[in-house]
Amino acid sequence: MKAIYYADTTTIFFKGSNVVADDYTLKANETFEDPSGKKEPAKLVNGSWVDATAEEHQQYIKDQVKTDNATQQPSGVNQAMNKLGLQVASLTAENK
């Protein structure tokens, strides 16, 4: 078994990896070369990973921060639990 690393077919940026049999034949946009350590998002050019440009890397970082911030929003369940907690606190205060 060995690892392959592949790029998105339209952007040529690193997309993911997979484990394959030792006799696996590479397809288009695949390589056995590990892109770890490359400036993200690494690009697959002629079977080798190339660092992103400074501009691409800065945009990648900005996009990651946006994604992280978007995923940090409370889930619907957590929002509902928060509302119930506020209602309980309000009713408790009224009962006093």
C-alpha cells in the first residue's frame, strides 16, 4: 500500500490523498509526491507540487479564516438551548 496525492482537475490545487495498492497506476492530476511543506494551496504542475504564490497563499489564509469563523457559529440546537436557558433564567427571576 502507498499514498497518492491528487489535485482538483480544474484548479490544479491540492485536493486530497488516498491509499492505493503498490501496483497502482497514476491517473491525470495524481502523484506519489507528498505536498506537505509546500506553501498552500500547492499546485500540481507536470507531476510535481509547486508552492503557491504569495498572493495565492494570502488569499488561501483569508479564506480559511472566513471558513473557520463561519463554522464557529452556534448550531441550531445550541441556539435553542441558549434561548431555553434565558427563558428559565427570566422565569426564575420573575418567581423570586
